[in-house]
Amino acid sequence: MRLSQLFTKTTRNVPADETAKNAQLLIRAGFIHKEMAGVYAYLPLGLRVLENIKQIVREEMDAIGGQELIMTSLQRKELWETTDRWDDKQVDVWFKSQLKNGTAVGLAWSHEEPITAMMKNYLSSYRDLPAYAYQFQTKLRNELRAKSGIMRGREFVMKDLYSYSRSEAEHQKFYDAVTAAYMKVFKRVGLGDSTFFTLASGGAFTQFSHEFQTVSEAGEDTIYLNKAKKIAINKEVLSDEVLKQLAVKRDELEEVEAAEVGNIFNFGTSKSEQLGLYFTDEDGKQQPVVLGSYGIGITRLAGVIAEHFADDKGLVWPEAVAPAKVYLARLGNDAKVVKQADDLYERLTAGGVQVLYDDRDARPGEKFADADLLGIPYRLVISDKTVAGDHYELKARTEDTARQVSQGELLKTLAVKA
Ligand code: ATP
Ligand code: MG
């Protein structure tokens, strides 16, 4: 991608009401556009980050047997009435609307009800089970407060997976597989050491659910954490009983702020019974299907990553999610410089490396500041000086100084394919 052709631009102007660091940086870098509080558009570079995160999640969900689909955003009132989740007193984030003929519809804030009702078409025998379906979808939630930038949207992208199992034991096995897959996801996006499997409230069948909490000052949750023992408890469920169950003492736990990046949930057979999802077991008996529900906030995760790695110069993306691996800064318009930069851009791109090519007619200081603000892992400079010296100038985003490298070293460091 050539920056001379990218329509977005970096800016110093951030909406006055935007107080969250993640959104401030993402707006300044041109990754997102704020439409209104809690509602953001994802611009080309921001979309690349989301797509990279989604791809990591997709690979891990596919690896445990997940099958991707997309449910609808318009939902039937009757389904949610059946499970007593239509009333605003039960679910306080609903956006609701109606068809021309007056029929009420809900705008999707979650999907347990419609997907479980839909599964009645496909799951009726023990032979059809277990089944695992997931999607990436824009959820709409009328959140009371939206002050955390993209970490709390009124419109946001979630990965939600639903598991349908024959028994509690079969369910538990998959629940554990999802737990492991989620940890792989958080590790791959660079948050492995700061994300904890956390005991939390909720759960229709069990008393608790589990959250994945990333330690972050920007998070809205408080958790009690013992890093060494990898024990984390959401403040909302901290009690003597819970401490005893986890064999940990209160004074072994540290109170920290955290952001919930994922949540996994056992619904037991409650929803299947309400919505009529039964299967015939090996003895010919009708049994309700066991439902599990597993979310990851994709856009929240992007915000948490932005917050976690940012420094005083701007964003710092881990390679796995960065919108490009290399920021190629061409300094000056000398024919030799242009030729070498153009050639290198082609060479890197052909070798499977994503490059943001700063071919704009701008001052070096401006290019360097943008390279830092955008948070691209490597900055590569081509100038009169480097052409004359027959070397390149390479700097990792996390390093303070650039070093001179030969072409061979460059291709090796960037893992450019032959
Ligand atoms: P929270 O307590 O933060 O409101 P939740 O319990 O309502 O979250 P779930 O319904 O379990 O969240 O949604 C699954 C995941 O989606 C959450 O773990 C979180 O990562 C993400 N998420 C939830 N609400 C939002 C939101 N308003 N904006 C962005 N991501 C969200
Ligand atoms: Mg919520």
C-alpha cells in the first residue's frame, strides 16, 4: 500500500469528547472514525488490524472443530420472549425496532436464542452431535456508557461460538478445549502474559462463568489476581466460599484493573428446553441439548492491544496484528532513491511482506513521526545517504536507534521469501 494513495491521514485533532487513549490514538493514526459515542467506523488500516485478529481467532476456532456462519442482525421477538430475555427489565441493552406492518424486531445484541432455534432444523439425533458453530458479527447494544473508546462500543464486532453437546461431560470437554484455544489466541496477539482465566458470575447451569481478563488500567473490571498461581477472580464473585474453592487466601491476591476480552458460559439444557431443541439418544429417548456460549470481543481486543503496547510516540502493534510489517520511508525524490525504494517495495511485497510505502512528498520528520504513530513494527529508510553507502537503515518500532543493514541482512530480518 502506497501512502500517497491512502485516503486517510494522520491528524492531531481528536473529538473533544473522546477521552479513551485507544480511540484517541486510533483516530489520530487514521485507523478509525468516530461516528458518535461508542460507534466507530474502521478505516483501511484499522480494518486490517481487525481482519488480522479475526484470522487468528478463526484459525483457533477451526482447529477445535468450529464451523463458521453468519446469523442475522434482525431478530424475532417471540424467540426472546420464550426465554424471558425480550423485556428491557431482563436485558437492558436492547435496540428494538418494527417492520412496516408493526411486527416487533430486535437488533442482535447476542445470538443464543436464534441459533439454538435454528439448530432444531439440523440437530435431532445423537449422531448429529456434538456441533460447534461460530461467527464474527456486529453486535448492537444500547450501552449506558461508552467512554472506553473501541473497548466498549454500542456497535462492535464479536466472535461468538455456540456448542451443542449430548451430555454435561461432552460439554465440559469442549469447554476446556475452548479455554485452551482462547489462551492461544491471546498469546498470538501478544497478550498471553497479561490475560487470565477468571472466575466470574453468571451461568445458568453452573453458578459461575469464566472470563478472560487482560490486566489494563483502561479496563472497566476489577479482578483479584495471583499471577504465580494463575488464579483470577472477578470482584463481583469474590467471597469466602470462592476463596476456599480455589484454595487461595485473600491476602495472596492483588487487586488490579482489567478488561474482559472473552467470556465463556455454560447454559446447560435451559435454553434447549425453553426453545425445544431435543435429540434422540442411543436408547431412543428424547434429551435436551447442552448449550455453551463463548465470546471474544474482537474490536475490544483491538482496543486493549492498542492501549497495552502504546508509548508516548503512538501505537505499537505486535507483528501478528499490525496492518503492515514494514513502514518504508523514502526520503527525497532523487531518481536513484526513488528507483531503489520502488524496487524494494516490489521485492518485499512479492516476498510476502506487507509494506506501507511512504512515497509522499513530505519532510523526513513527518514521515518518522507517522511511522511511530501508526505503530508499524519496522521502519525502513531509503535516502541519498543509504543509497550512497550501499546499505539500508532499519529500526524496530520498539528500539530507539536505527541500524545500518545490508540487503542480505534486511531480507533475513524481515523473513522475506525468496
Ligand atoms: P461487559 O461486562 O464488558 O459488558 P458482557 O458480559 O456484556 O461484557 P458478553 O455478552 O459475554 O459481554 O460478550 C462477549 C464479549 O464481547 C465480552 O467478553 C467482551 O470482550 C465483548 N463485549 C461485550 N460488550 C462489548 C461492548 N459493548 N463493546 C465491545 N466489546 C464488548
Ligand atoms: Mg455488557
